[in-house]
Amino acid sequence: MRVIFVCYGNTCRSPMAEAIFKSLVSDIEVLSAGMSALDGQKAADNTIKICKFNNLDLNNHKAKNFHELNPESDDLILTLSCDIRDSLRESYPDLEIYTIKEYAGEKDYLDIKDPFGGDLSIYEMCFFEIEEYLEKIAITFNKKNLESALDSVKDEEEDISARLTALDGIGDEAVLHDLTYSVSSDCINEKIIEKIQNQNLLINLALNHPNHLIRHSACKKIKDDSILFYMANNDSSYGVRLEAIKRIEDAEILNEILLNAENNEIIIYLIGKLSGNEILDDFLRTFNHEGIVEHIRKQEVLEVIACFNCHTDMKIEAIAGILNENVLENIALNDSEPKVRLHAARKITDEQVLAKIVLHDSDIEVRCLAISKVSDQSLIRTIALYENNSNLRCAAISNLEDQSLLEYLALNDCEYEVRVNAVSKIMNSDVLKEIFYNDNDDTIRRIVIKNLNDDKYLEEIAFEFPEYANLILEYISEGYCSVWVCYSDDWEIRRKAIKRIHNESLLGKICCNSRFDDMIFSAISKIRSEEILIKIVYSSPIYYSRRMAVKKIRNKDVLMDLALNDEDPEIRRIASKHI
């Protein structure tokens, strides 16, 4: 749709009307033309002057003939006089053609007098008369445009770009405020909030709108800390509360929010935001919230919690995140709670600090941890030999490298736990054998068997102390296991021994030497090699082994030879069956 203003020459009245109407409406194409205009003629000087006085610019106006505009059926033609209206109606019966005053609702004297040739005051009177009636028309136009734009914005089936374009034409912030209650599109509502600048309207939306996304968008533009404080404490949406907190800069207000906060993520954010502010320290000394400290990354906050918080669990959680070794050392050496010192000591690598803990800490568990991390063998030997507490001595032994001292402790120490720990670190087979024969304790003997990497000694112990035979089977080599499979009279030992053997050559030897059918059966069942199976058939003196082996052979030539030539009729029968 176009609105076209028409006078005679398009240099006085219609250019004024065009300029005035353009300033009153939007999203409408506004033109002017003349019935007998000379194309390209500029506006009259007084027309330009009076428009300039009213902040309108006609310097670039060029006159146009109406007929050259090719008017269309949806154009609205507004003339400056009745004779022009009547003439155009005859030429264009299908168009909407009215005088300006007629379209504005006037009934009498519908012309606006042509100021052509008059002085500036005449032009001024003409300007204000045109403006008076166009303002009335503009109200109707803007109302129609607003209704149309609102309908477009609210139409959920309309393309989103078209709805956004329609939204651009709505400037009344009160209308925009109300529109948020009718639109469900988050994208549209976000654009609406962007257009609203009035703080009262924004506050109303932030406090009262049922849609949390709209409250969130409105909150981003609110400047009043008291409103933000209320929202931070009372809004039902975590996102809105957090956004309100982000916009508050006053440390005292933030601290008050922190003291009342229950949501862990908000507490973590506030701690980070207030980091470095003295007002935060009092909170950090007393707070006790699970699941918060592990998410804090700022070192200065963790250090305050670890050093000054009154709750042990909070201090321990903070220690886990501290990187500064000096702070950890201070806690490990000076904190009053053993649990706290223990967790700090776990993160310390400095040998001198660890040595201080070993020598001076009052808690055995803390000292045991420290000695287990020390590399100073002189200190470790001293603790292992002379410390009164057996737990600390055992912790030292776990880190002791001196084999001769370990042997001495294992053979001579009067404390059982010390001997046990010393034995577990000895590598010399002769010493281990000596300990086995000299120490009657079952636990120590079992440790010896586990550490004794000598099959000959293990076999010797097994035959001399059969009660340990089953345990020795777990550590002795496969070769020694095969001997037991062939010759042991203990069925349980044979069964465990055969399970340990996976080498097929050893399994083949068992089949050729064992006098126990159950062991032969187990060995044959584990052999996959055709070559070994054939060797058993041709070389084993044991009929059962040969018969079991031939059942697994697939070589046709071997089976044919056995079927024709073997001395055992059962093997000839089995071979014939498998050919």
C-alpha cells in the first residue's frame, strides 16, 4: 500500500503533506505528485523554508506527475482540493481517492488553500492546517499498523523473520510489555525485552512474569540493587537468581545473599565473586556445606578454608585442592587436628618437612605416612631399629632398602609384626629358607613361600612340610608341577598341579609318564598340538595315554598307519573309526 498526496504542481502543498506524514507514520510508503507537475522541478522556496523550521527536509524534492506513478488498486490517494479529487475519480474509478480533510472526518469545506505566490506566513498557515489533519489520519494509520503488527507478532504459525520484522514497527514500550504475556516464542520475547528501556516496566516483568526466561532477560537490564537483591533471594528460578547476583557489585549485599543461600552453585559463584574481599573470610571460617569445596578453584579461598575453617571435613576437602607447598607444610606441622595434618602430609614432597613430621608429630598415623614417603635411608634405619612403636617401625621397614638389616630384623626382632614386614621384603633365597626352618609362625612361613623364587627349595619344603604343598603349587614352576602330577599320591595336589600347567610339551611328558588315568585325561584334554598327540601315540608306554591321544588326531596318514599296524586292537579300532 502507498499513500500519495496530490496537488497541482507538486511544489507547495503535496510536498508539505508528504514530509509531514512521513514524520508521523512508519512502515508505509508515502509519495506526493501533481496533476500538472513539471518533472524534476524543486519545491517552492517558502515550502522548503517552512519545512526546515519544523525539522523537515525538502531540499532534494523533485516534482512528479501523478499519472507517471502508475497508481494501483491498494493505493490511497489524498488530494489537497475537491476539484483534483473529482478529476482523479473520473480517471481512476477503482481507486480510493479523498481529500485530506475528508479522510480525516471533516464534512464542510474540504479544500486546503494553495499558498502559491503568498508570503512565508501564508505557507506557514498552510503547513499547520495540513499537519492538523494529517495527525488525525496518522493516529488511525498507526493504530491499524499497530494492530496488524501485533497480530503478526502473536501469530505462532507465521515465519519467525516476518514476526521479528513486524515487531520492529512497535515502539510503545507499554504495548511491548503487555505483548510478552501473549507470545510464547523465546526468540520474540528476547527481542521485546531488548526494545524496552523503561525501568519500571522491566522491574514489573522481572518480578511478576510467569515465564522465567523473560524474568531472566528483564533482570539483565535492571539497575536497582534492591530489586536485584530481592530477586536473588526469592525468585523460583536458579538461573534468574544467579543472573541477579551477577549484576550486583556491592560486597555487603552479596555477603548477605551468601549467608542466606542454600543452592550450592550459587554459594560457589558468590565465593568466587567475593574472593579477595575481607568480608568473605568470616563466612569461610564457619561455613559447612557438603559438595562445595571440591568445586572451588581459587587458591586463596581454599587456603583460608584449610587453615581457619572450624570443621574438619571442610579443611580436608580444601587441602585436596591446594597447590602451594608452603601452605601444606604449615598445616602438616601446625594444625591441631591429626586428620587434617595427615591429609596435608600426603601432598608434601619436601624431605626435610617429612623428616620433621616423622620425628616430632604426636600422631602415629601421621608419622607412619611421613616415613613411608621419606627416601633418607639413614632416618628409615634409625626408625626401624630404635622406635618404640611397632606400627611406625613397620612403616619404616616398608621403605627400607638395606637387605642385611631386613634379614637381621626378620631373624632376630622380638616384635612379631616387625618380623612379618621384614620377611616380606627379603629377596635372598638362602635367608628365606633359613627363616622358614627357624620361625614356626604360619604367617611368616607363608610369606617365605610367596617370596622364595627357587623351585628346588620350594620342592624340598613341600616334601618335608606337606601341609604347605597346596600353597607351594601356586608359586612353583610348571616343570616341577609336572613331576607332582606324575608321582604324587595326593589326588588334590595332582589336581591343582595339572591346572597350573599350560605348556603342551610338559603335558605330553605327563601322558608318557604318569601312572594316574585322571591326570592323563586332564593333560590330553589341554593339548591342541597334533605333533605332540602323534608323539604320545607312538612313544608312550601307557595304553590309556595312547588311546586318549588317538581320539584327537586328524592326520589321515597317521590314522591309516595306526589302523593297519598298531599292536593294540583298541587303537586300531579307534583309528579306523576316525579315518
